[in-house]
Amino acid sequence: MYSIKFIRRIISLLLCVLAISLWSNSMPIYSRALDNHDVWLPVAMKYNTNPIHQGIATYYYATGEGACMFDASPGDLMVAAMNAEEYENASYCGAYVHVIGPSGEITVRIVDLCPECKAGHLDLSQQAFAQIAGLPLGRVDITWQVISPVLAGPIAYHFKDGSNQWWTAVQVRNHRNPVAKLEYLRGSEWVNVPRTSYNYFVQTNPGMGTGPYTFRVTDWYGNVLSDSGIPHVEEGTVNGTGQFPVGP
């Protein structure tokens, strides 16, 4: 038989281990740029506190292209279209959403708009739908939540075909968190660039000029990445230097 003193020591040890575990899990995560470019990032916690949405899922024959104007992604068809009520002028474009269905769960990237879909509805690629339910069902109940996945590399800036010094259209790509705002530095002033429903930030009257540019990108949670020396490459993509931290 163990003595009462020994049992108390064991209990104390377990409580210490539990306290250390809780403390470490609540520590903030920080991020920095890959070189000397400036990055301002507030504290972000590990636990996901984004709202959990109730809705339904259907499927369509996705290619990775769509209303968000991303390129086709034949090697990665874990994608989906956002319903029209929550599309919110492309604010979900590029966001990663974790979906739980009747027989499985999957993470998808939002690349398209489902015009006839109501709030809560996600139209998944056929391949993604098959991960959460049998295809013959066609329509199932789901829950879904925006997440911050592990991504390789920094954010990137893609210039639209036809973009120039007078009409400058920039799309942010490879972002861990949904993008809320893009600004560029004009002289000593940061200019907020309007976002279009086709997921490009377009500056006109005047445009951004010939470049190179200094950009500042803000995600949904207030994290900010700043990149300078970004050249204008029509219909081309230029990598930034940092990636957003995990969201709340």
C-alpha cells in the first residue's frame, strides 16, 4: 500500500505538469519576415475562436478557378465555392475552411462563388465532398469554420493581365488567413486600395505608377505584413517576405 504522503506527492506532481501544459498552450505565437522587411504582428493564440457555422454542403465539378480569379489547381482540388450571402465582396477568397460532414472532415480553400447558395451553404469540389459523405447523397448537413493552416512560403502578389501604371490590379495569394485590406505607399501616405468582387485590389485615377511598390497587407485579425521593392510584373507573381501567424 502507498502511504498518504507518497500519494500527495504524486498528486502535486500531476498538478504541476497540468499547470505547465496549460501555460504553454496559451503562449502567443509570433511571426517575422524572412529577411529585413518590416512586419508588424499582434499576439495570436493557438486556439481557434472563429465562429462555427451550421449549413449544408453540395458539390460541383471544380477546377480551382472561379469568381476569386485564382489559377486552376489540378494537383489540389480541395476547394469550394462560398454562398452568395457570405461571399462579402470576395472577403472569403483564399480563406481555408475546415468542414465536418456525416462521415468525415476536410479542409478546403475558397476559390469560387455559389450565386444561388444561401448562408451557411458551401459548394464543395466533388473530390472534397467525397471525403465527408457519399456522392449519391448530393446534399448533407455540415459545420464549418475558418482556420489557419500550415502553408509553405510567404504571401505573394499577383498582377492581373492588363495591369499597368494607370490601372493597377493586385491580388494577394498564398495567405494563411483571409485578407481584409491591401495598401500601397504613395510618398509618405498609405493608400487603401479598393477590393473588387473578383478578388483583385484595383487602384486607378491615379494608378500606382510604374513601381517598384511598397505594400501593406492586413488580415481579418489585424495582423499586418509589409513588403517593399515589389516590381510590377503584368500577369506575373512576386513573392513577399512573410506569412501571417495562426489566427485566433
